[in-house]
Amino acid sequence: MSSNKINNSLSKISKPIWNVAGSLFVGIGIIGIFLPLLPTTPFLLLAAYSFNRGSDRMREWFESNKTFTTYISNYRDKKGMTLRAKMNSVFILWCSIGVSFYLFPNMYIRLILAVVLIMVTMHLISLPQIKKQ
């Protein structure tokens, strides 16, 4: 079997998986709108990424949805994030990487986790802050 046929077969299989992942991230993002400790924007960004890899129809639905457009467009257009979104994102980031740090005793993995933690935290803090809309 040629590599193109293998890639096409894998692509057909993975697209539904990306769509399911995107839908899951949208669901978590919606919950984050109502729960103060759960950030919305990072999950909606993951959903956008997933739908980009999934189907055009799901991507178009997501990008045209008025509820999610504000969250995504502010980040994509480099307008920034609200203070609450930044704080929630950093909190969830530190908690999730903290759990991973605890679960993986390998020093190399912990070093990678620490670098990711520092770099993403710096990125989030450096984003412009916008007033709540």
C-alpha cells in the first residue's frame, strides 16, 4: 500500500475523532462560561484547532456561532483576554501540570513540564488585558 493511501485512510479515520474532541472541548468551554474556576477561552481554542483538523462543516459552524466568536476572535486578533480568563487559565494550567508533575517521577519529563509551565504562563500573562464584554 502506498504512503498516500495510508495517509488518506488515517485521515478518514482521524477526522471523526477530531470532531468528537472539538465537541468535547466546546462542552467544557460552555461549562466554563458558568463556572468561575473553569476557563473558557483555552477550551474553545482547543475546539477551534480540533475542528480545523476535523470537518469543514463543524469548523464553519463553530466560527459562525455568536457565542464562541467573541472568545476566539479576541485571542486570534491579538486583542487579548479578560483578567478572569487569564487567571482561570493560569490556575488550570498550574493545577494540571502540577498533577502531571506528581504522577511522573521521571526527571526529564518533569523538566519538560516545568519549561512548558513557565513558557505558557509567561505567554498568558503577556497577552493584552481587555475589559469584560
